[in-house]
Amino acid sequence: MIWNLGSINADNFYLLPHLPGPGETISARDFRQGLGGKGANMSVAAARAGTRVMHVGALGADGGWALERLLEYGVETAHITLMEGVTGHANIAVDLEGENNIVIFPGTNHEITEEMIGAALSEASSGDWLMMQNETNGQRFAAQTAKTLGLKLAYAAAPFDAEAVKAIIEQIDLLVLNEVEAAQLRAATGGELRQLPVDDIVVTLGAGGCEWVSNKAHRIESYPAYHAQAVDTTGAGDTFTGYLVAGLDRGMTMPQAIDLAMRAGALMVTRHGTADVIPDLKEIRDHDF
Ligand code: ATP
């Protein structure tokens, strides 16, 4: 089972004739509200991959719809706390050429208490996974608690913050980075990824596939991506990570889990949207890659 300490955002999309300049007011041509946030995306991806996933997070009183939607997608929500305050959200302005600008407000994603995390993880079993990203507070406490309880820790270092990674690096079993984050981590630690005290590091390379740095086996393996007609790459990394951890949780080897995650990522980039359009196992099986 996966315990995912993660963000939940309302993604508010506004379609505009052009992006606003300073002081400009523009009337949007269309509006859509979707479920987003790296945490929610990864929970949905893991659930779509057929694993039990308990999301640990927080929503404001305005976030009931997000809870409903996570439930609908198969995510367990008993440890999502509804509290005072505003649900995390991203206001995404998109112009007719597809160019965007984004304002994010973390809201209740930064109001998660140690009591909430402790209560959730006290129900976990040794051998379960704790998955985290860098859009909530409480990661240090969660990482320490997870290790005390014998959980494995998967961490997607996004949005990247060198200090946040360094603070928990000794506890991480699986680190997932994209190409930019990998370069930032190398610069911050002044060394190579294979010198970090983490058993497995997976670096995603977009259409270039991914690389697995196995520090236990002293090996680096490259995997080419599946072919895809990309229309929107948003959420590809989150989908990849959710599927990767789910595959491992279901007993796959790392190469098997990577293969599944790359199929999910390739299918995801052919779709517009985030959590609401993450493919399930059947769609992946039926797709002709
Ligand atoms: P994002 O932040 O846009 O969600 P990311 O930068 O975290 O993404 P990527 O490296 O872009 O993550 O993508 C994750 C995985 O998805 C890749 O390793 C690859 O397997 C798959 N993928 C992404 N883009 C493509 C593409 N254009 N064609 C095929 N597969 C892709």
C-alpha cells in the first residue's frame, strides 16, 4: 500500500485571447476547474495503476469537490483533513497559442500538522511505501516517522528545493527527478547522483525516456521512451512517478515498473489536463505503443 503525503490543488484554467500585461483586465473566453497538485496527480496515478493509495493531505471548506473526485478515482481519503482556510489552487491563464502563466497559492497544503501525519502513518504496515513531493509541509517529520515504522520512502523532488532534499536524503529509498532537477541536485551536492546515499534514483528525460541509477548495483541503465504524439506534457512526470511506485508496491522489478511508468507517461502526453485524464491500466494495455 502507498501512503501519499501530498498537495491537492484546484487547477483553474482561463482561456484568454492573449496573456495580460501589467494593469490589464481581460475577460476569459472559457473556464474549467480541474483536480491538480502534484500530490493528487500521483495519488490518482497510483490508484489507476491498481494499488491501494491513502492520500494524506488537507483541504479548505471549499474543497469538498476535490475529495469527491479523488474518491471517484479510487484514492482513499480518510486522512484528508477538511479545515478552515483556502484549498491550494493554481490559476492558469492560457492564450490562443497555448502559452501560459500560472499563479499558485499553497493554502491548506501548507497547514498539515504532525498530528495528522502521525495519525495516518500509525495505520501503515512495515513494507508499505510513503510517497512525497515538495508541495506540502511536514516532509521531514513524515520521513523520520516512516523510517521508524519500516516504510520505504519515495520522493519526487519537485518543485525543486536543494535544502528540502538534503534534509531527508538519508531516509529516501527512491528519488525521482526530471532532467532539470537532476542538474540542480548535482550542483547543490557538488557530486554525481551515484554518490548520493539513495538506493535508487530515476531521472526522467521527457521524450528521451529515463535513466535508472542503481547505487546498490553500481549501475546506470537507460530506457528509451515510447513514441507519443505529445499535445500537453503537464502531469507526465507525476503520472510516471505514481505508476512507478505503484508498480514497485505491486512487486514488480525496477525495470518492469519503469516500463509501465513510461507507457503511462507516453499516453498522458497525448491528452490535455492533469489528474482527471490520467490513464488506467486497461487503457495502457489496450494502447498500441
Ligand atoms: P512535467 O513536469 O511536465 O509533468 P516532468 O518534467 O516531471 O514532467 P518528463 O521527464 O517530461 O517529466 O516525463 C516523464 C516521463 O513521461 C518520461 O520519462 C517519459 O517516459 C514520458 N514522456 C514524457 N514526455 C514524453 C514524450 N513526448 N513522448 C513519450 N514519452 C514521454
